[in-house]
Amino acid sequence: MYQEQKPSRTEFVPVRHLSYHVRQWGQPDAAQPPLVLVHGWMDVSASWQFVVDASRNDRWIIAPDWRGFGHTRAPGPAPDNYWFPDYLADLDLLLDHYVGERAIDLVGHSMGGHISMLYSGVRPERIRRLVNLEGFGMAETQPSQAPRRLAQWIDQLKSLHRGEMALKAYDTVDGVAQRLMKTNPRLQQDKADWLARHWAAPNAQGQWEILGDPGHKIINAQLFKLDETLEVYRCIRAPVLSVTAAEDSLGGWWKGSYTLAQFQERLKAVPNARSTEVLDAGHMMHHDQPREVARLIEDFLDTRN
């Protein structure tokens, strides 16, 4: 199994009636901005371990499990759906707790990358530099889609409450590792075995359950409004590095309804953005090429202009 080079420590922080699970590496340092790493959909903070181990520097790193993922759960029954603005508020309160008024370096992957972009426009004074790893956001929607979208949201809520959207449980942790490798064929066995023990946990029946609420599978009742998103992007003051994988995961997921070229067009709204690519990598680039991702992050964060 994969051996951690830089073990993390974890704690729980009260945030908006939640007990937020937060992972840290390194120690607070007055000479360097704190580095905050935020994970994507159906992922966990431990997912950053390989990049942390590959990093040359020993920085103070803060990585939360988003609400409803990992070990960040609401007391009592889990919510039956999640609202995107909550992630922005959660991050803001976590930064209040850990760093006060200090500006941070922020790195986000996938859903976490999109959250990071929005947060950097909403709170531009809090971000020194931003790295977006495949945080594409969503396909543009039109007002005509609203009636069907709301009906679909209601139907999925009913399905969830009938128990029809539960996440699959696995008989063994090896089954979880195999699932991870099926989803990402580039993931090596030793990393899959290590991740499986952080991505899932045994339940009372001895099966391994994914650490993610089924409510995350519910479609957002609100349409994705591109014009509003671009206005937020225009407010970003920090330099931004957008990193995509050589394998076009965006095209594979959206089947032509949202393309990499369209995302690159959106990036033009960011005042100071540059782009680069990681070869021999898919969407989970921080698992596929952790050394290259760590190098790109560190070189960009260390750049003076």
C-alpha cells in the first residue's frame, strides 16, 4: 500500500451547525501565505495526499471535507439536497477560523475548482493566488429549461426518499479500491488501496460505504446562469492558473453540450489568467501525475508576477 511521506493531522471545526472535518499538513508560518486545498464532487480531503507528498516545500496546508463528504456531516438525518452557495459560505467561515484576515493561496479541483473561482471573485481580497484544476463549472442553461428542471428536482427528491438513490456499498475495502481504479484506469493499485480507506468506511453490517451523502446526486433546482458567473470571474484580482488534463474529460462528460473551447472562452473574463496542460492524465490529475501537479502549483505560487 502507498506510504505517506508527510502524514496529516485532522480536527473538527464548528461551521454553520456542522462539524467540519479539516485535514492539515505543516505548521502556521508568518513568512508564507496559508495554502488551502479543496476537493471535488464525491471526493475527500485525503485525496490531496499524493500531491502534498510530492511537494518540495513544507507549507502550512489546510484541506477540508466539503459538507456531506468525508467526515463532514450534519447531525441527525442528512440533507436531501445541497445548494452551491453554501460551499462559499462554509469556506469563508473556515478561513475566518484558521487564518483571520490573511490572504491565502487557493487550489481547487473539479467542483472545488469552480467553487474556488467563484469565491475568488466574491472575496477577492482574501486570495493571493488561485490554481484551478479542471474546475469547469456547468453547461450554460436557458430560462426555457426552468419548468422541466424544477420538476426533475422534485422527482429526484421523491426517488431519494424512497431509497432509490443510495450509494452502492461494497463487501470489502478491496471492492472500493477496484471501483476507484475502474473509474480512473490510470490510478495505481497502491494509491487505490490507500484512497479506499479514506473514501469509504465500514458500516454496522461490515460493508464499506462511500463517504458521500446521496443528496449530492440530486440535480440543482437552480439553473446555471453563465452571465452571473462571468460577472463573478471579472471580480477576481488574484493571478489564476487554469490546469487541464491532456485527456478531454470535459468533452467526455458533457458529450458536446459544453466544450473545452467554451471553458477557455469563459476564462477570458478573468483579468489575469493563464492556462497549462498536464500530459498523460485524466480528470483526477492529482492522482495520475502528482509530481507534475505539485510542480505546477509550487512554481506558480512562487512566481513574483
